[in-house]
Amino acid sequence: RPVGESTDCVLLGEPLPSRMCTAPVTINTKRTVGCPATADPRTLMAEDPCVDELFPNKTRLNQYWICPNDKDENGSVIYYIVRVVMFDGTRKTFFDSQWSWLRYDAAHNSWFYFYNENDVGYKHFIVGASCAIASATKCPCAPIAPAMMPGRSAYPIIPDKKGACPAQPAGLLLYITWGDWYANDVRVQNHGLEMYLTCKAGAWMFYRADNHYNL
């Protein structure tokens, strides 16, 4: 009970002997040395609800172009994506290009997805990774917001069509990517008539020829 600026203790009953709880309990501790080697990330990809098919056997480690340059039975290029499992268990969609690869970081005992273009890039530590093919059917993308530039008129992007920008009036393709490197970075492209925008496993992707651009 409070007494002025001090506190008095009040005994509410006779003292009881100390007791110990004998119920079993598991307490996890973090180990920083002597950790087992991290498994091959391609072996840790369980069934993915957002993709049509995973291709761990085609996923390449320690080299650019994580996925192969395959073609379907009609001779069209197969546009793979890279699906990864993060350390918190969430899944993300990354793009595959000549600037992306999967590498191992011995200091962190972890694999990571790495994107590097012109000596500037970003990386995400991952648990699992695999090449995959996907569409927008299983995991649709959120509506894409228009990118605005002062003094310019904005026109809607045309999804799933070669020529993401309308032919008339001809203009520049302006987009903002979500990757760490491109955070808040506006990139202006003059090949809007050659690129197309499509949704794959919850992520918007720009494609131009055989190059992939993640939005």
C-alpha cells in the first residue's frame, strides 16, 4: 500500500515454501558458431500456390541467368520467374535476367538472391529458391498506379500486349520499380512500343525482347 513517497509490503497470508514447476518446457537458444551448413536452396521449395510449375532442377547457382533460355513447342521464349522463400516464411517473386544470380554468403551461412547492374544492386537473404512459370490466375497483382511526371500527360498502361504504351500519342514509358536499388527511382524508357507488362505470381513484370524488368 502506498505510504507517502514509499511503499509498505503487506503479508496477505502465511508464507508458503518455495516450489518448482516440473512441467517440461523447451527453450530455444541462438547459436552463432558451429552451425550446420545451409542446405541447397533448390531442395527447400515446397508446393507453391502462386505458380503453375516449379523447376528446381533448372535453377542455377553462382552464375548470372538463374533460369535457362528455354523455348516452348511453338518456339516462343519461356519467361521464367524466380520464386523464393524468405526467412520469415513468406514467398516473393523476383525476376530472372543477365544481372541476377543466387549466391552463398559464408559469413551469414545463408544463400541470397542478388541483382547487380553496372556495379549497383541489391540482395535478399533467402531460405529456398526455384525457377518457375506463373500467370496472374492464381495470385493476381494489385492494380497498378499511374506514374506521373510534371509537365507530361499520363496514359494508362496496356497489360499483356506488346507495346505497353499506346501508339498514339507516342510517348515515353515511365515506371517506378520496387526493388531496393530502384526504390523511389523513376526510370524513363523510350521503347514503350516494344515492351509489354504482365502479372506473374503477384508481381508486375516488364519484358523487352529477352530482358526482364521487375516493377
